Amino acid sequence: METLETLIGHTFKDRRLLAEALTHASLCRRRDGPRVSNQRLEFLGDSVVGLLLAEALYERCPDGDEGVLTRWRAQLVSAQALAARARELNLGSYLSMDAGEANSGGRERESILADALEALIAAVYLDQGLTATRRMVLRLFEKPLAELVKGGGAPAADANPKGHLQEMLQAINQETPRYELLQSSGPDHDRWFEVRVIWGEKELGRGRGRSKKEAEAEAARQGLRHPVLSKNPA
């Protein structure tokens, strides 16, 4: 745990908060498991990280209008972006979860990593307040923040993965990919959607997100990595 604390630049006064932030809900379903998972912390962390990144964008982009700043914040707090920051910390290796969840790839699952990072941010906030959390968040997000502000937004393929995937597939033939909702889960304030993208008879990828739009975008990103595109380059 000390390595993780070094990476985030924060030493916990209350280490129970750190343990809670790293406890996946699957472990609580075991008869001998803990009673509290990181879900409540994730709920709080979602708001905290959104506030701090909105503040950072407001300060760094004095000429940015509301629409631009809202779009950039959405990019920074998307499940994909949060999971990327979590992977930089190797956060999955610190998570406590049921063996079945771990064996099914849970330590690398985007939604689990995104939730865990939000829970960790909330744990820092409860442990030592907003100033300490601001230091941690800016430390984690400095590179994507700087790239976003300097570049005026994400590259086209990342900003519009559905459009990029459609263009590449239609260069092979004229068939359009379609998106199917597989499931939605969670309470209204924390609902997750899972979607798959299909082209012809092939499933190209799956994605999860807090809206169908975000899930479709993640499915498209997975689709862009499918071997069918490397075998049939545009």
C-alpha cells in the first residue's frame, strides 16, 4: 500500500478509508467477506473529481465557453480516461475482489478501475480534505489536462470513435455497424450500460458506460482494435 500512497502523493491518516476504497463489491457477497465495499466512496468520488477538474479547466482556459469546458470535463472523467489513470497507478493489483471476478479479468475491467479510482479520490477527500485531494487529482491528471488544453480537444478518432469505426468499416464494404444494448444495471443515480457493436455477423467489441452513448463509444474503441481492421486496412 505504501507504493500506491507514494504514487498518489498521499499518506492516509485513516487507513480504513484506503482499505474500503480498494474493496470491490464482489468480495462483500461472500459469507466471510467484508460488509462495506467501495461503492459509496465511488459515488462521492464521482462528484469530487468532477468538481476539481472543472475548477482546473476554468482556471486554465479563461477564454473557454461553457460548452467547450463541459465537453472537455466529460472527456477527462469518462470511464476510459479514469481507467487509464488507474492503470498508470497499477490500481487493479491493489484491489480486493472475489476470485471469480479476478479470474474473469476484473482487475483490468474498465468500469471496475474507473470506480476504484473515484473511490480512492473520495477516500483522500474524507481523510484530509479538498486541498490534499486537489494535489492528488492534479498530479494524476496533469498530462491529459495539459494535452487537452494545448491541443484544443482530443484527436478525432478518440473524440468520435463511432464515426471513425464506421468510416473504416465502410471502406471495406458499405455495411454499417450496429449497436445493441446488452444490459443496464445499478440505481438511477449510478446506472451503468453495457453495449456491443456488431458488423455483419461479427461482434467487434463491447463497452460499458454511465450512459448508452458512453457505452457505445467504448464499444467502438474496442472495435477499432479488432483484427478485422488490420486484415482489411482501409
